Amino acid sequence: MRRLGLLLVLAVVALIWHERLALQAFPGILSAYSAKEFCSCRYVMNHSTEYCLGYVKQYLPLSGLLDEPEHKRVTARGLGQSNSAAWIGPRQGCRLLP
């Protein structure tokens, strides 16, 4: 029984090591996705703020979402990462900012 537990732990460690790059990128994905999708919902599709907040709601909560209507820019924070997206124009839509 003890060997089975050790084998299971080793398998989990090997899986984490194999997927380490994807796991490192994950915290940034939450805020990037939320900023881009909220910006598109709000400024491309012209939906209300309340609707777009529900649209981008995730299982993992954001620690902050700042909508700047005067600049058509959105900043989302979650899992220690922050990303911004801005409306570029009617043909380009929204883009993540560097």
C-alpha cells in the first residue's frame, strides 16, 4: 500500500514537471482572457457593463476589473497577474496591450 502511494506521488510530480510551462503561463491567461473578452463585449458588441461582467465571469475570481470608458480600455487582475486590452477600431476590435 505504501509503494502504491509513493508511485502515485511520483506520477503526479512527473506530470507537473512535464506540464510546468503551461502551469507557469496559467495565471496570466485568466487576466488576459478576461480583459480581452470584456473589452470586446463592451466596446465591439456595445453591451452594458453588467452584461459583460456576467459574460466574463470565471470559476476563478478576478481580484479586479477596471473599465475606462473614456479610453475604451479594460484592465483585469487575477492570480497575481494584470493585463489590459483596448478598443483599436471598428475593423480591428480589441487588442491586448503589451
